[in-house]
Amino acid sequence: MNLEDIIKGTNTYYCLECGKCTSVCPVARYDKSFSPRMLIENALLGFEDELVLDRELFSCLTCYMCQSECPSDVDFPVFIREARSMAQGRGQHGVCAHSGQLQSLARLMTSPAIKQRRLEWLSQEYRVSETSDTLLWVGCAPYFEPMFEDIGFSALGITKASLKILNLLGIEPKLLANERCCGHDALWTGDIETFKKLAEHNAAQIKEAGVKKIVFTCPEGYRTFKLDYPNYVDLDCEVQHFSELLAEKMGNKSGISGKLQEIRKKVTYQDPCRLGRQMGVYDAPRKILESIPGIELVEMKHSGPESICCGTSAFTNCDAYSNMLRAERLSEAVETGAELLITSCPKCQTHFRCAQVDKGEEHRPIPKIEVMDLADLVASAIGGGGKSSKRE
Amino acid sequence: MAGFEPQIIAFCCNWCTYAAADLAGTSRMQYPANVRIVRVMCSGMVSPLYVLKAFEGGADGVLIAGCHLTDCHYIDGPVKCDAMVAKLRDMLHVLGLEDERLRREMVAASEGVLFARVIREMVEQLKKIGPSPLKARTEALA
């Protein structure tokens, strides 16, 4: 893809240079050298080198804040994504967090010969079914488990909690023993080749499994399957985020509202970019929170469509600015007076937890608040279940 | 697996294992030529990405070898290395890689004999379990 195709494909010609994108951009607020408008202008003026060789190209969070404000409907996140794939072609990768292990694991998962051991955590306590037409997507959780142990985060805790809740709802989902990374991070860092291979592999497996519906505990997988897979693979399946499924089942007869114990807590909710602005799911998680007896939901200064990103996307260019952004978001959470920050994205949780154990803290204090996944909270309300917070 | 010659990437600490490999050579000890040695300044500086990249590039096994716990030139390199390897091992386990493919050893500068033995053992084990499943990455699915 060349620059002109990117411009045409993303409405970039319609840019009015109004600068709304830069004024709402959470990165630009801290990183003064980052400007979405400037990136667009560079493209329109044909300054390819200035665009693709700029380190800042990988600083964009693709949080869709700019796109929701743009009067000309320029698809800035996709513009960034395509520009990054051009940059990849010229040897630019951005600075990968965690030494790039996660990106490397995604590339390794394109190997057809691997037989993963991703379901070893599955115990008798959970009921799964080989013949079910509903699939629970486990995703990166088994890899995140050892990786984020030291920040007290258990991604598998979220999977276990979700599975427990599904069981209680009478759903015994199928789990795939050899599913691959959904490719979200590869796609958004411009590594289209890896993404395509992963997508093809997953689509083939899902077709073979004969499932009708896939449930995601992670908004990134959900988005990728719903919006991005159709452009690359043929997948005839309904996809749903766990919170949507749960909200649906909350009200009706087979629902679990009656089985929820009281939790006396004030909580606030972080809308993940992928679930909120990108997929438009704002009400489902709130409905769930409100139906737990004793829970009082208070909103942060920026919430819903205006909610601020957790500071890093696709594990790339996580820097001091990202941490400033996280500190800001965490202080908004603390200001509400809530004891718990609830989110429904595993990655939001890693970033918020990581910021709170950051070693550079003596220079800039980071507000402290416990972070928890929505599924974990519901699981603790029904008694037991997985727990994604620290395993004592 | 007839005729299979495993490829091993060995990250060796400059202060001990690299010298041990040198000693094994100058003492004319015999060990298989399946190993490619990468000299690093400390086992503690080996990033998990180095190991993953080696597998991406088609290595059948990776060896990280450095000083004994109390010998480190930089005080606590081996402790760091052990912590990194423990985490990485868990991830490689999920990925479906056999445990033998990643080996962590402590070989002092005087232990040329040990170095030769480690390589011999590793080649033997890898020959038994065959080529890395990650090797086919580039050819298939394309």
C-alpha cells in the first residue's frame, strides 16, 4: 500500500486542518511533539519520510478519541495503522514494551506445527463441553499469566471467573486447545503478514470446531474478530463480549441476579477504548455493576465516549508520557471516592497495575486504587471464582 | 530422526562460560559442532527476546550459560538470569516447546570439561526430540 492509497482509503483528503484531533488527543496533551494533525498534514503534503520514519508514529494509542471528534470523519486510527505497515516495510517497528516478547510470541504462534499447552489451568471445577456451539476465547491469558505475575495480575483469573459465571448461567462453552493469538497487536503495529497468518489459522480452527458464537473476555479480541477478521478471512460466526452476554442474561428468568450476594463497595468504571468508542458497548458493563446489590457506581470526570485510554496500546511505545497519562486517569478514579476501579479489558488492568508499582514513583506520585475486572467482581458476588488480583 | 543435526544458540558470559569454551578448545576437548556461541557481557543481560528471536530464526535449542551465583562480575547477574529464565520457561511451556530446548547452566572459566559435557548432552537430547516445531514457521500457512 502506498501513501496515496492510504489517504484515499481513510478520508484524509477531507481534513479541514481544524486541529480538533490534536486538542482531544490524550498523548498530545503530554507529548508536545506528537500531533495527529501534523501526521495527517505530512501525508497530504507527500512527506512520506517525515511520516513513516517518525518515532511518534508508534506513539498513537489508536484510542479513537480523535476520530470521534473529527468533523470530516477522517479515519485516523486506520490511517495510523496503514502508515505503520508502511513503516514496518522500511524497518521501523516502534519501541516494543517488555522487550518485544509479546510481539515475538505472536510471530512464533504463526507456526503450524506447535501444539500449545494453553489449557493446563482447566480443572474439574469448570464445566466445558466439546459439543457446545458457544466458544469462550481464552486469548493471550495463558501467556500473560507468568509474564505479569510480578505486578500481581492474573489474566487467567478473568478467564476462570468468566467460565464460572457462564457455568452458572447454564452455558458450558467449548475451549480451543490450540487457538492462536488473535493478532490485534500485530495488526495495529503494522505487521500485516503475521496478522494474516494468525487470522487464517484461527478461522480454520473455528470453522472446524463448528461453533456459532464466540464470547470474548478481552475487548481487543472482540474488536479484531468483529471488525478486522472480515477483511481478511471468511468467518461466519456471531461474536460477543462477555459483558454483553452477561447483561443480556441478567434480566431474564435464567439470569443470575437473584444469586448475587451483597458487596458493599463504591466502584468506578474504566471504558476500554476497544469496547467503548470502537464497539459502542457502554451500557452493558454498567447494567451489570448496578445489578450487584450493594455496589455503588460513580463515574469519573471523563467517562463513556469521553473516557481516557489506559496509556499504551499494542505494547508499543510505552514511555514516560504513557505513565503520566495513567497517573492522570488513576487520579480521576481516586477523586471519585471509589475503592475499586473496574474495567473489562485485561490490558487496561496490566497497565494500571504496572503504573502503580512503577519504580520511578518518587519523582511523580501515582495515585493508588485497586483494579479489578468486571468478571472477577461478578464472580466474587456469586461466591468464589477466579481472582485476577494478587494471589496471596 | 536420521541425519538431523540440531542447531544450538549459546549465550555465554564473557567472564566465565566464554572462557570455559575457549579452554575446552585450547585443551582440544571434543564436543559436537552444533553450537553457535554468542558472547554476552553477563548472563543477567540476556533478554527473553534474544531467546525468542533465536527460536524465531530456527534454533532447535538455546543455552544460556554464565557464572556461578557467587562469582558474578556484576554481583547479581545470575540471579537476574534465573528469574528471567523461570518466567520465559513458563511461556515456552504454554507455547508447546519441550523443556529441554531451553537450558540454563552455570559454567566457571575453569570448567572447560563441563562446557564440553553440557554441549554433548544437549545435542544428544535434541537429537532425540527432533527439530523445533517453530522451524516450519516461515514455510507453512503462507
